[in-house]
Amino acid sequence: MNKNVKKKFGKNLRKYRKQKGLSQEDLSLELELDGSYIGKVENAKLNITIDKIISIADFLGIEVIDLFK
């Protein structure tokens, strides 16, 4: 992913995660991911697969596109 896209995605992920009252670790555990995974994605330090993007959006009750706006 382009660095700007990754930053935007991470910023939006953080926003929606916090709206649901979840910590990074809470979301990671719910999605059966390593405890530091969400933090790395939010800080644009890690590439994420489309499957994980879909899982995150589904869990947060949002559309995938919302994570990229």
C-alpha cells in the first residue's frame, strides 16, 4: 500500500476502533490477531491483507470503504 493510503487507513481504523470503545489489544484478540498487530497497522508499519480489512470492517460494523475515506 502507498504510505499515504496506509496512514489514512490507520487513522480511520483508530477512529472507528475508539468509537466502539475498543483498545488495540481488544480488537486484535477479537479478530484472533497478534496483540500488537492493530497498533502496527494504525501506525502504518505493517501491510494488511484484504481479508483482514474485510474482517475488521465487518467486526466494527462499517463498510470497507469507510476505512479509506
